[in-house]
Amino acid sequence: MRKQDLFRLCLQNLLRKRSRTFLTVLGVVIGGCSIVIMVSLGIGMKEAQDKLLSQLGDLTIITVTAPQGGRGKVKLDDALVKRLKGLKGAEAVMPRQSLNVDTIRLYAGSSKRYVADWVPIAGLDTSALEPMGFRLTEGENISHSGDVILGQYAAYNFRDTLRPEGANTVDRWSGGWDDNGQLADPPPAYFDPMKEKLTLELENGEYKATLVLNPVGITKEDYSKGSETSEGILLDLKDLKALAEKLHTVKKGASPYQSILVKATSINQVAELEKQIKALGCATESMESIRQPMEKEARQKQMMLGGLGAISLVVAAIGITNTMIMSISERTKEIGVMKALGCYVRDIRQLFLAEAGVIGLMGGVVSCVISCIAALVANLAAMGGPSPENFRLAILGGEGATRVCVTPPWLLLFAIVFSVLIGLGSGYYPADKAVRIPALEAIKSD
């Protein structure tokens, strides 16, 4: 039997009992929608969790410190930095040192009008800023001694000495939060820190130091790389070491670095890279301890939701089997005539399998269309209503998108293929039953 004849007979037989075919396809549609929407909700929850974690900082950053209590002989020095760079999965390594003194004051404006009474200060290997994932929102990297990079909100640390107490600072939190859970645009600070010369005054006991700073850039806030990215000052390590020596903050025999930042090549490499670092005798901190439990919980929810959807498809499979068995009972004489005319047994089997497969295909395609529409409506509702930008974000995602239902193309393809396989699997027994009917008995049946 030719393929086109097989397809034509398949459609004729399905259209012969339109109501029964419609109800059977409807069962597959309900099952397909259940599994697609359930899995899409699970993927949406995982995407929301990933965005929540990404707001806390770079998930691939590992902070390496010496063991607490001084246990072991690990020293955070250049030799350790070299060893860390050689570890599998390490993309970049950056030593870091904070400046801890008794008093830190930062001045700006004429006659030192603006004062910040405390500012976190850190020295970094500024040549590694880009490989480590530091993002400058303004300006450029440090190139000369005295150049500094400011944290994203460092300008809000200053108070205006000419204003009365209680009304002499700018509250960057006053704008509240936007619909995506992000800090809304804060009000403007008293001055643009990129256009001001800053004077840093430090005291550590009897030792004092004054340094004129030249802001050349502003880095985006990222607490995984240190609080200095938010409200502090980033210096080159050489400048910080010179200050530390002048203020006598460096103890004899102490590690030259307070911590070392290690960036993994991907999120999946973080756990293994941490194991390698701990094997060297170091202590580590990362988002992995938070991310792994959340990811495990998300996987469990996806499996649970997908399982609920799969139950609906199993019910649909039973419906297909029932429909095909009823069809064979009604078409016994037709099967006998086909056999008497010399039709091959394999053609009869293919005919009934094709009918079951087409039912699964139609149900799978329709369920994918309905699921995509439902996901779009749910995402638009979560984003505050339809608009051209919200349509784009609901479909493609992106920064600022709050999608509750994420339907990737592979899920739609899986749903269609799975529906077809469900149809073929459900139709195998009825098709096998059809080919076993003796031709003479079938012709004699009423």
C-alpha cells in the first residue's frame, strides 16, 4: 500500500466518527497541556531562583581565606595565587587586601564640605578586573598611582556639613523597589564623585596618612566581590600596600593578602573547584551552599509537576486504546475484506498504528499551541499587563523579566514526540488484534 493511500484511509477512518475522534484527541490535549504547563512552571520557578541569587552577586566567585584560628600552614601569598591559577576550572584569580585602621574619613567639595565618616577600602589586582567579571558602569580602569574606582553607591556615604543634622544625607533607598524586586533609581547624590577630587585621611593610633584620590571609574555593586563594590573604594594593590606600611597595619609574618577571589569557568565548576581549593588547606566561601539546595528543590518540584502531567497523558493513552479497540470491533468486516483482497498484514497493522499516531500528533500539536498561549497570558499578568515590551520579555525573557511560566522549544518538541509515541504505543495492541482476525470470520461477521 502506498504511503499516500495509507494516509488517505487513515484520515477517512478518523473523520468517520468525528465525535469519538474529537473526544480522544481532547484527552491527549489535556494530558499534553498538563505536562507542558507543569514543567514550564517548574522551569519558571528555577529561573526566578537563579535571578534572585544573581542579585546577590556573581555565582561563580569563590572567596578563599586562611583557615579560622590560624590552623595549618596556609599563607595567602603570591605562591598560593600561582597554585590557584593552575587549578582545573579556575578562569581567573585575584588577590584582595582590605585596609583596617582606626579612623577613615573621606572629604569632597570645597573646604571639605562633604564628609564620609567611614568607607570600606580594598586593594585589588586591577589588571584582573575584567577577567574576574567586574563591571564598570562609568569611567575606565586604574592606570596610574592615585587612581581609584568607587563603589556604585559610594557618593551616598557623604553628609553635607552645611546642612542640619538629620537632613544632611541623601537616602538612596527612598525610591523603594520596582516591580522586578530591584532597587528603584535613587535620587541624585550631592555631587558627582567622578568630577571631584577626593581627599582620604587615615589614622591608625599615632600614625596618620593623607592621600588625594583621583576617581576614574565606578563599578557595579556585587557583594560576592566585596562590599567595596557598593559603598567603598577600590585601589591598586601597590597603593594599598604603601598605605598599609605607612600606617603600620601589616604585622610581621602575616599573609600579604586577606583573601583571594577565584572565578570558576561556569556555575557547574564551582563545587569541584571548591573541593580542590579546600584540599590545599584553605577555607572557602561561595554562593554554592545556597544555590545547590535551591536547585535541588527546583528539580524536585519539576519532577513532581511533570509527573502530575504525565498521569494525564497515561489516561489519554487509555482513551486511545479504547477508541482503537472499538474501531476494530466496528470494522471487522472491513478488515476481512482487506485480507481477502490480498492486503498485506503489515499494511493493516500500519493503518491502525497510523490512526493512533495521528491522534497523538494532533493532540500534541494542539496542546503545545494552547500551552504557549496560557504561558504568555500568565507571564503578561505577572508583568502588569500587555504592552509591546512585556510581550517581548514574556516570550524571549531577559533582564527585568519576571516570567512565571517558561516554555523552551525543546519542551514543545518533547511534548509532540511524546504524544505521538503515546499514540503509537496505545495503538499497538489494537493493531495487533486487528491482524490476528481470520479473514473468513471477519467477512461473515455482521
